[in-house]
Amino acid sequence: MALARRELMLGVHRFRLRREDLEDCYSQATLELVLAVRAGRAFAGKAHIANAIELRFLSRVRDRRRALSGRSPMQAAMEGALPLDGDQVVTVVEDRRSEPERLVIARDELERLQIHARQLTHDQRLVLASHVALGIGCEEFCRIHGWSPEKYRKVGQRARARLKKLIARDEPVPTSGSGRMREQGPARDKFSPHS
């Protein structure tokens, strides 16, 4: 029965995976059914066997697709790997996650946000941090802190407006080290005659 259904099943589901992967899935499904029969499982007839093979096969196909889509890091890495055949040209693989400009801009914006967040009230920081960092919504926050939903809404609204205003009027923010230097004045050499 497994041999009779093999080509039909591989042809019907050819859009789901590569031929080699489909063959592996079908072989695995067949082996599982053979082991089930040896363990004492009985089938009502040929139609029951055909349905069991198809269900097992589709289950293996779904597992393989999930593994290739990233559920299994090893399978996803193998899927994206380049072959090591000697006759192929070596290509440089671009790391699409490596975008230094965007990373620098994002870090700068995050640093600016942290600096300006210090100028908010304690309650405003608490609302924003609970919502952004912890994902706590209004209902849960109010239950934990004993606030009314109206107070939560108003404090959050004021915090966002103040933060937006602070960021809008901001000049490029110096790093924390250079900001301290400006407050203290220029650094002097300890061996300078003026010290």
C-alpha cells in the first residue's frame, strides 16, 4: 500500500517541500506505520491504511516546514547554508541584520529617550515603563497600584506629551561623558603651569 501511494502523495504535495524532503517525510511516515503494525496495531482495510499513511505523511511534512521556517535553528541554518562543492564560485554572504547606521541611530535615540525620561515625574516614568517594558495594560496596572483608569490614562497622556516635547526641542544629545565635561568646563592637564 505504501509503495502504491508513494508517487501519488509526492506528486500531490510537491508544492509543499523539495522532492528530497518529501521523500524523507514519506519514508518516515511509512516506517512509523510499519512499527505500529509490529507493535500490534490493526487496520480495518486498505482505505484505512491509505488514510493513515496520508495523515502521517502530512504530519511529517508540517513538522519539516516548521523546522525550516525557523522553529529548529539547526534546520533553518542548514536550509540557508551554501554548498561546499569545489566547482562552485565562493560568494560573500551579506549579513542583512548588520546595518551599522540604523544601529547607531537607534542607540542614539534610545540614549536621548533615557536622558529625557529622567525629567518626567515618578508616576509618569512608572506608567511608561510598565506599559513599554513590561507590557502591563491599564487594568492590571490599576489593580497593582490602586489607581483609577482615569488617573492612569491622564498620567500616561501627560508623560507621552512631555517626552515628545522634550525630544522635539532637543539638540543632538552629547554622550553622558561629554555632557559632564561641558558642565565642569574644559579639562586641564595636571602638569599644566596653570593648575
